[in-house]
Amino acid sequence: MEFDHWIMGHEVPIRLGCFFGVLVAVALWELLAPRRRLTVSKTVRWVNNLGLVFFNSFLLRLLFPAAAVGVAAFAAQRGWGVLHYTPVPYVLAVVLSVVAMDFIIYLQHVLVHAVPALWRLHRLHHADPDYDVTTGARFHPIEIVLSMLIKFATIVVLGPPVVAVVIFEVVLNATAMFNHGNIRLPQALDRWLRLVVVTPDMHRVHHSVEDDEANSNFGFNLPWWDRLFGTYRAQPRAGHEEMTIGIHRYYAPGEVSWLPGMLWLPFRGKITEYAINRREWGTGNENE
């Protein structure tokens, strides 16, 4: 469709505009209504976490110039994917594609907690000793590359419209920054909001040092998958102000807060130390 062609031509400014717009909005919100006190200075956090973001963006553009949108256009030209073989109205195809890709992200997130070698990569995200908007984009370059390859495979199998891929990427980035925000929401609003989107209080539980809490609330955007598959946890045992963020035994600033140590973190320690089925610290499951 013509709209797909227009989206392809404006994909980069749309994504960058939304990224920086949401980043600034959530950062200001954090200043006005913080949920927790940071243990590492905001300057150190932003320089190193965002430095990693820019490095990852450069690497992806270098390795995959066409990006996910280019793969979607390529698949559409050749009629690849389930949605190209099924007569589905365009708007419905867009909605189904966004929901399906979000489900794949949920499964991918569970996978990186379950496979020891993948947990090595993903624990960089969890080793952040604090929790703010920059945590939402703090991922190891190797994990970012693997995630992009999974996204390409999903697009080829599914055959989503180009606009669906752009919407998904924009929404995923925006919600990842929102639900990693160090922001305070009224309890009543949070309770209703988490029925349709992952909120900061919902996802913060996932960043607890307690293993059973870290093995919950895997969703980044839509909260339905956690409730459907039994991985939902309403609140942390210690409360949001008192809970400890991070990973046990990984506290040294050189390992978890500075970029060189962050990049080397996956190669430290034993491969047997990973999240799912590890029951060394936490017990219980307090769901609503």
C-alpha cells in the first residue's frame, strides 16, 4: 500500500523522534515524581547506559542496514509469510501483527532467562543497580544482534505489513522506556493501567535480586502474556522503595555501571548461574 511506502521513507525520523521524545518526557517525570532514590549518580548512569545504546544502534546499522522495516518490505514483495497467504483485512493484519510480535518478544525474554548462555548476555540488563529510563535500553550488543535476527525470522514467517513493524518498534521502545521509568503512579491508576500495558511498578518486580521475582513479569509492552502463562506477580515482597535491584554478587561499579565492565560482564562467573529454576534466595508468590 502507498502508506507502507510513505512509512518506509520516514521510518528513521519517526523512530528517532519518538525515542527522544519519550526519553525526555520520562526523564522529566523521574525528576518530578521519582519512585526510588538512585544509588549511582544520574550522570554516570546516563553516560554509560546511553553510551551503550548509541554503540548498539551504530552496530545494528552497520550489520543490518535495511533493518526490520527493510525485511518486511522484502517479504511483502515476495509474498512471504502467513498473512500474505491469508485474506485478512489490512487493519486487522496490522493489529494481529503487532500483537503477535509482542508475544514473540515475551517468549524471547523467557528464553534468555532459561538458557544459561543467553542469560550471560541478558544479565547485563539486570545487573543495573538502579532502575530508570536508561535501563530500558541497556542490553549487551550480542543480545541486541540475536534479538534482531529473531525479529527478522518472525517477520519472514508472519509477513506483517510494513506499517505494523514500524508501529511495533515505536511502541516497544516507548513502553520499554516508560515501564523502566523511576516514576510514581497513583496506585489506583497503576492497577487499571496494567490491564492494558506493562507499568513501571509491574516491571520493576522483574528487576529484583530475588530469583523468584526476577522470574516474573517478562512482558515489555502488553501485560496479558504474564497473566496467561502464570508468570505474573503483582508486587515485590519488600515493597518498591525497599526492594533491592540488580543481581546477587554483582555490585562492583566497574562491573555494572561503567561501560567496559558492562561489556565484559557476560564473560564473568560460572555459566551455571542463571535465573530460571534457580531457587537460592526467594520463595513464595504473591499474586493479586
